[in-house]
Amino acid sequence: MLGITKHPQQDFFFIKIFMSCVLFKLILN
């Protein structure tokens, strides 16, 4: 999708971690 790496599944993995961190910060705040 974003073309961060050559492997789409790896991109999705990083996106999932990023979104999880954002949601976690929102919950704490």
C-alpha cells in the first residue's frame, strides 16, 4: 500500500503497530 518495504504484508504489519500505538496513547490521554 504505502510502499515502505517491498513486502506488502510487512507494510501492513508496521501499519498495524503504528495504529495500535496511536490508539494506546489516545486511551491513556
